[in-house]
Amino acid sequence: TPVERARAPITVFSELVLIEYNAVFKFLLAQPELGLVDITKTQITLDSVRLNYVHGIWYEMPPKAEVLAHVDKAGPKPARKARALLVMGKEDPPTVREVLVTLENEGGGLPVASNLEAVNIHSSKWPEVPYNQRPHGVMDQVGQVIAIMKVYEQLNLFLKAAFNGYSYGESCEPKCIGDNYGAYQWLSDDIQRAIYIWFFMPEAAEGDGGYIHPLPLQVLAAGRKDDLSSWEITKWWFNGHFFPSISDLIAAWNADKDGLRTSFRILKPAGAAKLYSNFEARPGPKRGADQPVGPVAYEPYGRRFSVGQNNRVSWLGWQLYVGYLPHYGPRYMDVRFKGERIAYEISMQEALASYGGNDLSQANTVYLDSHWGIGASVRELVQGIDCPMTAAYMDAVTFFKGASKPNLHKNAICVFEHNPDTPTLRHYSYSYQFYGAVPGATLVVRMVSEINNYDYITDLILSNDGMLEVKVVTSGYVQATAFKAAYRDSFGYPLMYNISGTLHTHVLAWKVDLDIGGTQNSVNIHHMKVGEADDGAGGKIYINKYEAEIAETEDEAAYSTSMAAPKIPVVIAESKKNMFGSPRGYKVQLNRPLLNLEPEGYDRSKALGFMKYSFAATKHKDAEAHSSSIYGQARLSNPSTSLTDYVDGEPLRNQDVVVWVNSGLYHIPVAEDAPVTTTTGNSLGFSLVPFNWANESPATDMADMIEITSE
Amino acid sequence: TPVERARAPITVFSELVLIEYNAVFKFLLAQPELGLVDITKTQITLDSVRLNYVHGIWYEMPPKAEVLAHVDKAGPKPARKARALLVMGKEDPPTVREVLVTLENEGGGLPVASNLEAVNIHSSKWPEVPYNQRPHGVMDQVGQVIAIMKVYEQLNLFLKAAFNGYSYGESCEPKCIGDNYGAYQWLSDDIQRAIYIWFFMPEAAEGDGGYIHPLPLQVLAAGRKDDLSSWEITKWWFNGHFFPSISDLIAAWNADKDGLRTSFRILKPAGAAKLYSNFEARPGPKRGADQPVGPVAYEPYGRRFSVGQNNRVSWLGWQLYVGYLPHYGPRYMDVRFKGERIAYEISMQEALASYGGNDLSQANTVYLDSHWGIGASVRELVQGIDCPMTAAYMDAVTFFKGASKPNLHKNAICVFEHNPDTPTLRHYSYSYQFYGAVPGATLVVRMVSEINNYDYITDLILSNDGMLEVKVVTSGYVQATAFKAAYRDSFGYPLMYNISGTLHTHVLAWKVDLDIGGTQNSVNIHHMKVGEADDGAGGKIYINKYEAEIAETEDEAAYSTSMAAPKIPVVIAESKKNMFGSPRGYKVQLNRPLLNLEPEGYDRSKALGFMKYSFAATKHKDAEAHSSSIYGQARLSNPSTSLTDYVDGEPLRNQDVVVWVNSGLYHIPVAEDAPVTTTTGNSLGFSLVPFNWANESPATDMADMIEITSE
Ligand SMILES: [Ca+2]
Ligand SMILES: [Ca+2]
Ligand SMILES: [Ca+2]
Ligand SMILES: [Ca+2]
Ligand SMILES: [Cu+2]
Ligand SMILES: [Cu+2]
């Protein structure tokens, strides 16, 4: 039960438990000076839309120094606090604030929340955030409804004419068109909030294949400053044409301007092709029908890992705490191998999807998924499909998006040992009839974030040789638009006769607070070069060589990847040597770096600061906890937080180094993206690899190491 | 038995079987005009070293047009031929030739070899190869021995003085020093063959940990032109110093010049550290001791793949023939998915390891492993470690390196289904309470080439959604040298007190003869760009877009990867459209491209033509079968074959397109490379991905596709 769970020993790395969220929420609502309401129980009208409410609550990791003093030196347990994001619409001017609340009595009875602290916006020097940079919430639907209601009759008139009698809104049944919003954006100081809306007509009322059943109709809804009554649709896009108003659209349609009406065709799938957006069985033979299950894992000695209270995972010398933030997603704390801390924190920071297109909505889509809630979007995993039958499960609990109670996501995190079927170490010498090997072994910690249409499968993968990989693969529906033949040359290919996804990026960003032999580390960058040597007979040859340079400052340790000047960065402890005198370290391997091709100085690149560098290392600061923020989405040109601010010339040598990396790819949608995108072949991530951390391969103490000789 | 195996139906894609090799070898030896001897039965002396012998024999894939006419159109079975590489030392001038021999009577009795054909060197316009570009063989030891014998007494005098009484050659027991050669090279028209030799002193007489027990002594042995008696050691390297002769080395040692003698220390491991080069159990606790086996595969419905005669593999709609060439390694022929040919051939072409160092041997090491025999180096795989217990095995048979009979490598190829434990397709919608997925499934075809110190694990990985990946990971001993502290800044880190590997590349190159909807294909290159769009309110924004350009010529389809100008190449059938009018195709995904940093025009780059382009596409020609050759190793500046010659401006549109790709990484040796390099995190390869090849994800006909709805 929740109470029992709360009474389990809560460590400094434990995320909030159910009753802690409840205590904090209750406490916040009871503070008269905050004037907060439970937004889920409040009727939202045009008059009442300026409410004060709680957007989210999460565990505030205490300052690192306090945590380390507690964990490593038996110092006092740091105060347990929760951070809350408050949208303060009733204020004048309206604003967004963050506060801290202290939680007590963990050991004994129910938790008690107390001690409200006003604090800066996390990872920023801002005391507050402009109201219109607030996270998207139920309030936003008000402006949207107002805008649409102003043209409701004309809109339905047009819809029925263009789309075979289908209509929109009340009493549309059974021929209903739906709407959905893509991104929204601060367009100017006058138009501080505008939403791109698109319409769809699914094949079936159930299921959300609607994502790949868009209609060629999109609009921009916007209002002037904070005047909700001013919201209106300011731009119409229909089948490749832009119109300033619905009247202009209808007039053009009636006049058949440029063949708008007579050349218009909506091709819909028929017969078996109607299944294309779902997972129902297709007609025809099935592959694997006689043997529907392939190899499944069996553990002859039982499970080799353990999952403790508070999401502490242990396996073959590895140990870590699995956590999450509702916005940023997975965070893994105090990651240790063979008893030594490798990383204090490894955490996701952002998931970007930036689109293209020559319509209204796709062209303007830039998703920063921290805003939409990477961690709050985890859900129950399906045993045997999302994770093997041998997996263990943990729950996640989040409070986000203007909820009134914490959301318990049962079995949203799975842990399993995966046999890679490849030996970790291996050599066979036929000249000496000698074979040696250590079999492969990995542990996977998996969460899947379902951010509306898209599914991000995030794995932390530990190896028996001390390597650690973070890997993300994507699936889910592409965000689609009306297809035109010219798209093939610029944006994407049809998934269906008349629709297409459009070209987009996926970029994931992470924070990696490596602590190698303590917190005092440096970054040793190996610059790959060509050197010269002698062939032994006086001839000059070119050879491989590197120049290893320890970055003196943060600026020397921040760079974009270039294939012509490859770099291998290693986080080292200069004063901690292995048996052979090399500074102990871990290499950071970028598995799929992607550059941002936007022109220098583009103002909307500011919210994409996390991808300005392929690799960056900065001095740890509690106040620089994240490389992106929940507030960037609403105003790309003015994020509260940017990694670029952290890289400010500070000395980096023998400091508490924090590494920031990203990984990305281009996704050109094709027919094979239906019903959903495949996970195969498109993994993103990075690896951490022992680099003189040990004296020999850390896999050599595995009990299953084997040597076969001819004797 | 061999006879039965030969009587099994032999397809046009079958590699030679044992008795075919024997028949060809016997036939060749019986041709008086060739004057060939069985080199394994010939006493090699200074006088007899110029012998004519067979270096290798392999199956000559018939011209593609003949194969397709036979396979696709029931045309006649092409003549079955073997190619033999003949080193013709007795000729004047000595030379290297290749010949074809026809094999008959496959269906009935024993095969009969007949019809000797003189042909050009494969994949070249050369009728023959200069004798001193011949593949390395037993003959080379003669020059080496002659050179060493000239200084034998002085050398042993020095060895005993420098290395604690250890010596070399006869009667050294029990304190023996060994030697090994690194690369060899054509240094000038006068010195056409020179060998870099290094000395080692292993901890134990058994096992080949000798690779990581080098002594700081290396020499260059060379001879003038073809005069074997002229071979001598022309350069000495000891502990960082170069000497023209052993007398100079000894004189400097005796005079303690620059502290040569008094500052010299060989630090050897003691106690448990002595285990560092082998796989014997280390002292102390073992990880996994109580549970030594993790998850193993169990197949509740039995094996889902089949391995037929002649290495034909089938699995869930996939089908291919698994083959190999002794030099180039794995080749997969007639790869089909759902009955359609995807690739006529996918084959490894080269495995390069190019080193650095400030010594003699490492600095001059450039290995082109086709020369050393990627395919001939496959050996029996260890069940349960190299491949899971559920794997099936196939044999490989090669005839290479001056053998006198074919080498049967039992169980050298394994095939197994691997559960990736990640769904191929997956979406969960919490708003609609809708879940759909197709579980992941892959088939792996594995070969491991043990090229002396190094182990290349090559996997062909097929997915249930039509994706195909070729992936290579490496393990094995690094090639090591004496370590100096300055190495850390340039070449590598110590594996042991006094020794170190040195920085090197691994570059793998492949040929991918995609045939999409037939042989008439084009290459559509998607150039990633930034475009402009309107924010709907008159503001300009930047968006993602691509420019798709079909390469008109080979030159337009050959490029080095640049992160600032990303390209996605797709091989398409312009006239074959999917249901939605897009040309059917497969995307070629470069998983880890590496650029060659050697300066433009460097003459030894010529043998590295396979890595001049990250991606190249050329018009198929039977005469352009490979992108590298066995003859490049001996003379890097004059390879018989180079990919760069194939890219010569020919029209490429609607041609039989062949794609050439590579993948590489830098390996900085560290302490963790002992005992052997880890396989984790360093995979190389490429992927082939359906790109409008189908009308929806090809995984949707899997019997285990699942849909869960709230109904
Ligand atoms: Ca800083
Ligand atoms: Ca740190
Ligand atoms: Ca050509
Ligand atoms: Ca082709
Ligand atoms: Cu995508
Ligand atoms: Cu290597």
C-alpha cells in the first residue's frame, strides 16, 4: 500500500512517493498567499482562466555536496524537498514561479510538508518566467475554443463541402472530424501564444491512428497578449494554399480558384489497406504462424540482478538508483561499478523533434519533449513484448500537467538481464591451440515514454566489463500531413495515398556527471592527427597519432564533432593512477552525433543550446542542473536555460566535471513508417568506457571466464 | 563424408567443397607448363626458393548475367570454375598469376578439373603481378633467416646482456626470446621486400600472449631485389634508439651512450599480475560465482530457421546463401526477403588496421587483412560462448597460404535466432487505451576471423521488418610495443608496466550489390539542408528539408561523409513504384564512417582506395568484383585494385548499381585491452533499410503482431 511504501527506507536518491506528492499538493493549496486552486476541480471559463495552479511537483535532488557528505562520509541526511511549478495566472502581471517545500517525518508517520521557499527557476537565474512561457495546459484549450467558435459555422460549412459531409464539434456523429494541436509558439510581443492546429479524419473512431489520418486543413489560432477574448484563427492552410480567413478560403473554394475545388481529391484506403494505421491482422499468410515464439530467455540459476526498495538496482558489481523527472525523463543516480562511483548522475535532458514542411503545422513544429513530459509519459510495459518475461518491474509516480493527484504508473520501469550472444572478451589462437573468453552479459533498465504519437524506448545498458551505454530507439506514429508529389524531393514520402510524415530530426541530450576516483576530474581530449615517421630506409611515411590535451577551461572542452578532426574525450582523475601510472578515466563515446544546421545567430536556436556542442564539459554547479528547460518550448528564442551559458571560460582542470552530450538522426518518413516507425537501426545514445580506470579488463573476474588449452 | 557432401546438390552459389579443391590442386600440379610444386613437401633452400606453387584456390563466382539467367530464368547452369593464385618464382622474371580451372561432373561421380585458362588478376586489368608483390608465404622466412643468421652471434650476445640471459634461436631453452613479424613492405625498386621484425619474451611458453610481451627490440630485414643472399638487417631499434647495425647497437650499449645501458629497465609483472596476458582465473572473489550462467535462449516452438545444403539459410521470409572467400572473408549471396531479391551479393572486401608509433615496427604497420586471409582465418566456434547453445553450425573449407590440401574448418559459421528484447514496432496510447506491437526478432549469421592476434566477429543480422545489418566487433590481443611515458600523449597507454599497444584504426569495407526490383537501379541521394518557411504571422523560420538528387554518374554517387552536409543515399528502382507511387528502394545507412586523414596524394594511400569514399556507387562489372586486393599489402603504393578506378564518370542511372561502403574507428590502447580487447561498444558496419520498398512496415505480417484495446 502507499503507506507501506512511504515507510520503506527512503534514500537521498529516492523520487517522491505517492503520499509525499499528496502532502506537498495539500500543503501548497493550503498556503493562502499562493491562492492556488485544484485546476481539475475548477470550471474554466473566460473569466476564470487566470488561475493559480500547480503544474507539477517533483523531488528536488539536494545539493551534491550535501548528498556526498551524507552518502560517502556518513554526514547528516540532507533535507528532503519537493519542487513545485506554479502557474500564477491571477497575479498582476501573471507569471510562473517555482517553490520548494520541505518534507519531514519520512521515517515515522505520514510525511509532513512544510516550509515554503521561493526559489529561482531551476537551472536558471530567473526568479520567474513570463506567464506566456508557461507549460501548455488545459487553459490553452480556452483560447483555442474561443478562436474556433468564432468561425464555427463557416468552418463546418466548409468541412462538409470538402470532406464528404464530415463535420466538426457537437452533433458531428457519426461523421466526425477531429482536431489536434502541433506545436505552439510565442510569435511576437503582441502575439505571445499561438497554436498550430490540424484536423484529421480517422478510419475508425477508436485508436489514435488519427495521427496518420490528417486532413489537408491546418490553422493558426492566436490571441493578443493576455486577452483571451481576442483569440481568433489568423491563418488558414488548405491543401497547399494559405488564406487569411475562412471567408477567403470559402470564397476561393466556391470560385474554384486555381482548381481548388475541382482538383481536390481525398484518397482514402480501401479494403485491407484500411488496416494501415493499426495493428489488426492483415489478410494473407503470417510469418511465423507455426512457430509464433522465437527464443525466449531462461535463467537456469535464477535472476542475477536485484531490485531493492527505492529503485536500487544491483547486478554483477554494478549498483545504481533508477529515477526520473516528470519533464526530463530518466535519471540514474550514484552509478557504481565494483564499489566505486563512476557517475553521480546520468540523466536525460531533452528530446527534440524538429520538423520541416511547406504547410503551416509541420513547418512550424519544434518539439522539446521535456516540456511535454518525458518522465510523466512513462506507462505500464507489456511483459514479453516491451520487456522479456524474465524482467522485473518498478513503478513510477509523477505529478505533472496540472494534475490534482500523483499519477502512479505501475510497472513503468523494467529491468532485465539480456544476453548479447557475443562474448565480451575472446581470442582463439590456432597456432597455439589456445582459446580464452568471457561470455557477454548485459543488464538493461528500460523506460518507455509515450509522448502522444511517439514512443521513446530508453535503455540504460550495463556490461560485465564496466561499459555503460544509454540507448534510445523510437517507435510510434509519425506526425503526418497532406502529401503532395513534390514532397518526395524535399520533405518525405507518402505513407498512404494522400498523406505523409515530413522530415524531422530526433535529438536526445544527456547530462553525464562522471565522478572518476572522486569528484576532482579533468577532461583529456585526444585529437586524432596524422604524424610522420621513417620507413627504416630513409623514406617518409604518414602514421596515426594523437595529441592528448587536457582542457584547461570549459571552452576548450566544448566542441562540435568534425570527421576531419576526430576527438576522443576522456574524463580522468589526474592524481589517481592505475597500476601502470596512467590517470584513471572513462572515455565518453558519442554514438551518433548530429550537428544543428540552422544558421548562426538564428534566434530560435537559443532553445536548442543543448545541441550546440556534440560534447561539452563544465564545472559542476547545483544551479546548472539541466541543459534545457520546460519553458523553452513556448518561446524558442528565450529559454530560461541554455547549455551555452554554462560554457563560460571557467577553469575545468581538477574540477567536478559534468559532461553534456547529445545524439541525433534525420528521419525521412517512408511507407514503412505505417503503422508505426520501426525501432530497428535507428538507435541514439552514448557509451561510457573504462579507460585506464582499471589495470586490465574489468571482465576478468567473471566467474564464467574460460580458458581452453591443448594440454 | 566428403564424397557425400560433394554429391549434395551444389548450387551456383556454393563455395568449393573438399574434393573439388583436391581435384583442382591435383590438376594444377599435373600441368607441366606450370611447373608447380607442392610447397609443403619441398625443402626450401637458398637455391630452391624460386619455386612455382599454388598460394590459394577458391570458387570463381560466374558472371552475374549467367547466374541470373540460370537462377531467375531457368537458363543453363553456368560453368563451375575455380580460381587459383599461382606464385611463379621459377619464371624469368618471376611473377604471380591467376588461372581458372573448370570443374565438371558435380552431379555424378567425383569432380573432374579441366581446362586451364590464363586470366587477368581478379578485379584488375593486370595480366600478372610483380613477384615481390606476391602474398606473404613460407618463402619469406628464408630471407628473414638469412638476415638474422648474419648477426646471430652478436644478436645473442646483446640479448643475453640486455635481457637477463635470455637468448634466441637454437639451444635457448629454457630462457627463450621469440620473434614475430609485423607488416612488410616494398620500400623502393631496389628494396622490393622488407620485413619489420620484433622480439618478445612471454611469461609462459604456452599461449600466444607473446603479442603483449614485446621486447624493446625491433629490426628491419631487407634484401636487394630478388637476391635472397643479400638479405640483412638494415636497421635496429632498441628502446627508442635507432642503429644502423648490431655493432653500433652493441658499441652504444657498452659505452652506455645516453644511459642506454644503465637507464634500461624491463619491468615484468609479478605475482597475480603475471596472469595479465591470459585467461586463467585471477585471485580474489569472482563476480557471478553463485550464478555463473545468466539468461540463455530457449525456443519453445523449436528452431525457426533452417540451414540447408550448401549453406542456404532461411528464416521468417529471409533467404540467402552464406559463403566466403579465403582472402576477403564472408560473402552472402542472393539475399531475399519475402521472395524478392534485395541484394545479389553482400561481401566483405577489406579489414584495415593502420598503426602509429615512434618505433620501427608499429610505425610501419599497415595491415590489409584480405592479404592475411579474412576468410581463411575462420575457425571452429565455441558453443555457448561464441554462439548461443541454440545455434546451428556450418563448415567452411578454404585453400590458402600455400597449402597442399584444403583446410576444413568445422563449425566455423554459426546461425542463430537472437531475441533483441526490443519490440520492432510499438505504440501505446494512454488517451485511447490502445496498444500495438510486433515483437523483435533477428537472425544472426556469424563468422569469426582470427587473423593472428586479432579476432573479427562478423555478424549478418536480419530483422523481421526487412532490415539487414552487417556488424563487426573486434577482440583479441593488441599488437604491442615498448612503452615510453611520452606515448600517453601520442600513441597509447601502457597495458603493463613497460608495454603498450599503439593507436591504430580498424576500417572494414564492403561491397553491397543491391538489386531492388531487378538489377536496374539508381541512387537517390537525400542532401540534408535548412530551408525557410513562414511562421503563419509573417515571420521567417528555418526548417529541415532535403534535396533529393538522383546521381546521374558514378562521380555524383561517391563522397566522403561530412557532418555539416549530411546525405542519406537510397538505392531505388525508378520504374518500380510501391502502392503510393514512390520508387521502391533500400536505404544504405553508414553506421560509423571514418575518414582517411592521410594527405592527398600520399602514395601509400593508393592501397586504401576502399576508404577514399564513405559511400560510393558504381555500375556493376564482373571485372570490378572487389574494392581491394590481396596484392596491396606488399606494396601499398601500387595495388592491383582500387575502388577509385571504378568511379570513372560512367552513367549510373537505371544501371546495375553496386554500393561500396566502409566503417571504421580509432583504437587507443589502454590498460583494459589486456588480456584482450573488449567487443563492447566498438561495432562497425552498415545497415540496409526498406525505403518505400513496401507499402507499410514489412513486419505487419508477423504472426505475433499484437493489438490490445480497451474494448
Ligand atoms: Ca561554467
Ligand atoms: Ca563529476
Ligand atoms: Ca565505373
Ligand atoms: Ca545491383
Ligand atoms: Cu521520427
Ligand atoms: Cu584495435
